[in-house]
Amino acid sequence: MKRLSLIVLSGIAAVALAACSHNPPPVTTPQQPNADSVAAAERARQDSIDRAAAEARAREETERQRQQRIADSLAALGHTTEAVRTMLATLIHFDYDKSNIRPEDASILDQKVAILQANPNLRIRVSGHCDERGSDEYNLALGNRRATATKQYLVSHGIEAARIETVSYGEERPLAQGHDEAAWAQNRRDEFEIVAGGDALRQP
Amino acid sequence: MALALAGVALLSVFPAVQRSAAQDSSAVDRGVRIGIIYRPGVRPGLVVLPGAAAPDSVRAIIARDLDLSDRFELITLPAGDSIRVSAAPLAGAGRPPAGGRGGAAAGLNYQLYQALGADFAVGLALVGDTTVLTVHDVAAGGVRREFRSRLPPLKDPEFRIAVHRLADHILEATLGVGGIAATRILFVMDGKVYAIDQDGADKRLVSSSDHQAMSPAWAPDGRRFSYMEFWSGHGQLFVQLVGPGKRQPVATTGQALDFTPAFSPDGKTLAFSRATEEGTDIYTVNIKDNCCLQRLTVGRFSDNLSPTYSPDGQRIAFVSTRPGLPQVYVMAADGTDQQLFAPFDYGVTGSSNAPDWSPDGQSVAFHRDVGGTLQVFVLDARTRAVRQLTSLGRNEDPTWAPDSRHVAFVSDRSGYRQLWIIDLETGRIRPLLQQSGARLPAWSPRIPETASSTP
């Protein structure tokens, strides 16, 4: 870019010089050059060089600002991706031995529907989890129901089924380690992770 | 002790009656009472004879196995020295048994041991590198059986299981029943599969990978076992050889969440649960030829899981959520004739899970939610009567011993979750290992002699 502006600059200077030489002074004999006119020509030449340099500087400044804007918007885009990812990862929770979506969690899933719609290449995996109170092996089936319930919700809101995988970890991967209702309530959940298409995410 | 002595008196008249009573208190022989009051719970007395010849560890392991069999009153000799003085030494331990009623030939003071309440006496001697096990019938006053075996050296991983086998020989020789000494229990701890001897010794890791493991299950031959591992959210089943530890992924599994494997009694088929978006259903796969996936249940709005075969291979008990909460159901092994197995009161009885069919086919153990905690229950497969086995703490995931009278399960009765063993005949209960976090136990069949005992 810099080289280009230099070429432009020298081009402009050449044009200015040519213009001067094609414009003979009115009151001087051609044989005897007028000192004033020479000086004027020289001044004009210098002015045009300065002007061209200033223009080039201005152009450079504009270019720099444009670059900055691109960089800023890229960073902004990154922030969006991060924000969308966080939104996407928001857990939903379940009642004991239940796999139906709680009304208060429906809005969280609606958000995920919007994200999936705004990012057509995004594919996710939903994993269902349980608390430690139920039977260990039954909890694998229950976790599967919880993941499937979420998938059904998303699909019924227009998301293509192939974009959502479901898995179950039963009670094998607790978030909270305690043995009380507070911990159990945290552990009865669906988790969401990005399988593909999550590099740059658009805000819905 | 009073009971034991009464038993001795009884046994001296009708030893056969006493033996059958010890095996199964419900099967009382009618017509042999003749003025004798039958007393269930009276067990034959057994004494493990002192003697310097056999290594202490062998004697100790056998005495402990006999105690843990819950079939004998083990008689501890008061002051060992005085007994030894009064009893004739085991001079002819290395000789062939005198057999029959020639008790004196074995050189044992039968009257003395009878007076102490012993019905059987077990002698151990080392002749060269051969361990000689002599089982005396004290009441009959003679040697009943003699076993000779060359035990592996003490440090050998085969050593303990070989000694356990001697203990099982004693049960066969005295009571005519199979023992549980030479058995192991698989369980899961920290996502890995471990094995432990039934007496709580020799805990060892048998399967360790980066993947979380669950639900170990023995093959009926005692040479292989199966279990599930999580592979990126899917459940992959493996069949592993006990000895070399080599494992094979089970064909067709691993694409979905496959779990709770269960071998058919002929060892050719593996039944398991598969969770898909349609729910969880029971499938079988031929593991002999690694083929032929079959779906046994179709429960679009219910889950079907945790299969367990009847020992004749004809039926499969399993868990189904078709009544709302999970309950124990049964079907033919091909998936037909599905019906409720363990009765329950709708809206009252809690969830029932984790069925395990006893090796004698008579019972199915499972656990059921009682007031927010889990308890082990036993279902009579014929009458379908259900009885609660435990009540203290949370008790779950029962697994039958090959004698169909001992059950191992997970309990937090001591404050943390660990494995316990209960004897259904005597009610005696003992912890299997003093360590928190053990779960999902699976009791082996009798470990065959040809199988390497190092899982």
C-alpha cells in the first residue's frame, strides 16, 4: 500500500512539472528567462509536491483507520462467539426421576433454538445427567430420556434432528459432589457442547 | 453352643437329616423325625485340627473359608496343647485313608472331638510337596475323604485360589454341596473394574483404561467377563479373558449407549440394554460369532433394561418403566411373553431395579425404593412372593453367590458405601472390603481350575 502511494505521489509530481512547462510566462522573451518566473515555477513545483505528499498522508491515515475498524469488528465478532457459546452452554435442570422440560427452562432452550437458527453450521451434543439417588444403571436410561427430551424440544422448534446428538452419563459425572438436595438438584441436568461449526458464532 | 450340642446328639443318630437341614432349611425330609424335634439353624460342628505340618496360612485360609460358608459351627479348641496330648497324633497322614469305619486307623480320638461338638474334623498335612487334606466323619468314627494337591508356592498368584478350592472340597465331602470359597467378586471403583476374593483378600485391578467403566458381569464359565465403558458418550461393551486380560469389543456396540451386559447360561449370547433416542431397550448379540443383533423389547414410551437370564436360559428378568416407575418384569429369552414378575402396589411401591437371577433358578434379587432409600428384596420365581432382605441404611445392586444363599450388595450401613455379603439362611452379614466407593458387584461362578486365577 505504501509503495502504491509513493508511485502515485511521484506521478502527481511529474504531472505538476509537465503542467508548468506547458504554461510559458506571458511577459518574458523566450530567449531570456525571467528570474521571477523561474522562481514562481519552482514554487509551484514545490507546492504541488507538498500537496501530493499531504494527500498521500491523508490516504495513509484513512487506510490505517479502515484497518483498525476491521480489527475492531473482528474482535467484536470474537466476543459475540464467546457470548453465544456461553449462552449455548447454559444448563437446564430436571426434577427427581423426571425427564420433562421444566417451564422455567423452556426459555433457555428457546435461546438455543435461536442460536442454532442463526448459525446453520452449528452442531451440538446434549448429555443427560442424574443425581446419585436413583439406581446406577437405571440412571443411564433416565439420563438418555433427559437428553432426548431436550432434543425433541429443539426439533419441535424447527431445528434439524441431524444437528443434535444425544448421550447419557447417568450419575457418573456429577457437577456437585455433595450428598444433599442442593447438590442433587445441580446434578440433574442436561449439558450442551459444540460438536462442529462453533468457530465463529453469530448472535441470534 | 447348646444348639450345636443338640445338633451333635441328633446327628449321631441321623446324620443325613442334619446335613440336608443345613443345606436348605425349607426342604425338611418328612418321616424321619421319630421323636426328634427338627431345629432349623443347627449346623454341624467342624473342627480344623491343629498340626505343624501344613503352613499356617493354608490352615487359616481354609478355616476362614469354612466359617464364611455359614454352613458349620466352627469349633475352636480350648487349649491346643492339651488336646494334642490327648489326641493321638496324625501319624498316618501320608498313608492312604483307612476308609469306611476304621476310624482308629487314622489315629484320631473321635470320642474326644465328638464330646467337643464336632461332627467333622479336617486335618491338613504336608507330605513332601503335596498337601494332604483329610476329612474325618467324627460321628461315624472314620475318614470320609482325602484330597491330595500340590499347592502353588505362597507367592504365586494361584496360591490363594488353590487353597480356596481345598475348602470347597471339604464342603463337598461333608455336606455334598458346592462351596463358594473359590470365587471372586468383580466390582467398580473410580470408574475401573476390580476383582476381589470372596474372603476379602487379593483385591486387584482387572480393567483400566482412560474410559469410565460400569456394570461388570461374569460369563458362566468363570473364564470371561463383560463390562461397559463410556466412549465419547456412547457405551461400548467388552468381553475380557480372566487370565491374560485380553479384551474384545462386542460387535455392534459402541454406536449407541450400550450397557448392563448379561451372559446367557450357555455363554454364547450377550443380552444388554441399548439407549437410543427411542428410549432404552434390551437386545441380544451372538458373541460366539460376533453377529446377529436381536431386539427383544420395543418400548417406545418406556425403558427396558438390566437383563438377567434364568439359569436354564429360557427366561430373562429385566426392568421396565411401562408401569410408570421401573419394576421387575420377565419374558421368554426370545422376547415373547413379557409380563410383570415382582408384584407391586401401583402408586405405593417404589422403583425396583437391578435384578439378578439366582444360580439355582429359584429367586431373583433386586433393589427397591423404600421411603426414599433402597433396600434389597428377593423374589420367589415360582410363587412370586417378594420379601425384603435388608432394612439398615441404603442397600442396592445385589448379586448371587454360586451357592444361591449368599448375596453381595452395596450398602452404606457403616457410614460409607461399600460391599457387604449376607447369608440368607443365617442372616449373617459381613463387609467384603473396608473401602469406600465400591459398587456394582458381580459374583463369579466357581472359578474353574484350568482358568488362570490372575485376572
